[in-house]
Amino acid sequence: MTPKPDCYWPIFLEVFEALPRQGPGSRECAARALALGPALPAEPRIADLGCGSGGQTLQLAELLPHSTIDALDSHAPLLERLKAGALAKSLQHRIRVHRGDMDAPPFADQSFDLIWSEGAVYNLGVTHALRRWRPLLRPGGWIAFTEAVWLRGDPPPAARAFWEAEYPRMADVPANLAIITEAGFETLGHFPLPAEAWWSDFYRPLEARVGVLKKEYAGDPAAQTALSLIQHEVDIHRRYGEYYSYAFFVVRPR
Ligand code: SAM
């Protein structure tokens, strides 16, 4: 989340583009968040903003078999992976892929029954994202998003230092609930992502990828530093994961 030196980016992309998803989450969590919101229309229209390679887009399409999903991300190679994934699951007719900016989504007002965003709201901040996306909701529409949160108020210095560098705005759940209210929304439910949601589709494949690339780039000091930085994030989580997580928030306009 912090800006990295330019020479690290090719390695970061090589690692993250290949993963099942680019942040924590799981099908079970998506289903749980869906169950917290009001009933959707028979054929809901959904936006998935900051969709990455679309791990959760495909899950949503399966969980809501009559939905149509507009999936948007700014990074084209991730969208190519989503397109391939949708094709492989014969979901290409229900998932439309858009390259664009989640801060200026290219959709008409009142287009969506549900706006979904996992691990991407931090790009805008919760207040800004909610205010920006509200006009896109149809009457009765709602928003489900995940956001990094402190779970405990006493994180060890190493965990605090890591997140203060990576995401200084990170707050706890009560502070996020206050931010949501202040932005003019009602929270319908929220829950922290369980530990497994960090590992199965994210940190385990991430560590495996780092291991492969460490060997491939054995003589490249910049690549080795970039890979060590990525591994450091995983190590911090392995040690201090009980102090922070992402949380799902399901909200609707008041
Ligand atoms: N939702 C995916 C998941 O959970 O696997 C991806 C999460 S990843 C941590 C954040 C995503 O936000 C990346 O795919 C990145 O390309 C995208 N992103 C960052 N800034 C963006 C912007 N302004 N507009 C659209 N997408 C953006």
C-alpha cells in the first residue's frame, strides 16, 4: 500500500498477478456478507470495484446465479485473468470487465442493486468511496466491502510500525462504524475475516510464488529485496495476525 521504488514493481506484479486473489477473502465470507444484506431482486445487477483478477467476482457470480456483474479494475493484466477465469467457468455472459478508475466509475447513476469491493476501498478511503459510489445504487441498493482493521488496541511495535508505514489510516471496527454513519450510511452487519481467509487463496500461494521467484532471480539484488519485502508482510501476519484483519462491512444509504 505504501509507494515502492519503481524497480520493485515488475517483481510485485509478477508475484501478485499470478495469485488466485490479490487480498484476503473467501467464498464462505462472501456468502456470509451476502446474507447480511437485504434480499436482492431476482436478476440483480452488481458492480465489483477493484476486482483484481476476479477471485471474488467469480464466486459472486456462482453464489448469485441470475446476477450480472460489472467488474472494474485499473490494472489490465488482472482483468485479462478475470476474463479467462469467466470463460473457463462459462460465466462470460454474466461478467462484464471494465478497465477504469474506481474513483470515477464509468457507470450511470442508479445502475446497481449491490456494489461489492474486497480489499480495494483503501485506495479511496471509506468515506470517499461510500460518498462516491452512493449515486450508483438503485433504490434499495446496498454496498458490501472489506477494509483492513485493527482487532486489538495493543499491537506489538513491529505490527504497528508495519501498518503505520503501509496504511496509516487503518482504524478499528468502532471507528469504521462511526465513519460509515458519518458518510450517511447504516451498517447492516460486519465481521472480521477469519485467519483462513488470509491463507488459502492469498498468503499460501503468495509464499509459494515468492519461493519460486527467489530462485529464478537469484542474481538480481533488487528483485531479492522486493521479494523479501513481500515475504515480510506474510511474516508479520504469521506472528501478529491476531491483532489485525480485514473486516466485511455491509451498509446501505440512510
Ligand atoms: N478485489 C481483489 C481481491 O480481493 O482479490 C483485488 C484486491 S487488490 C488488494 C486491490 C485492487 O485495486 C488491485 O487489483 C488494484 O489494481 C485495484 N486498484 C487500485 N486503485 C484502483 C483504482 N483507482 N481504480 C480501480 N482499481 C484500482
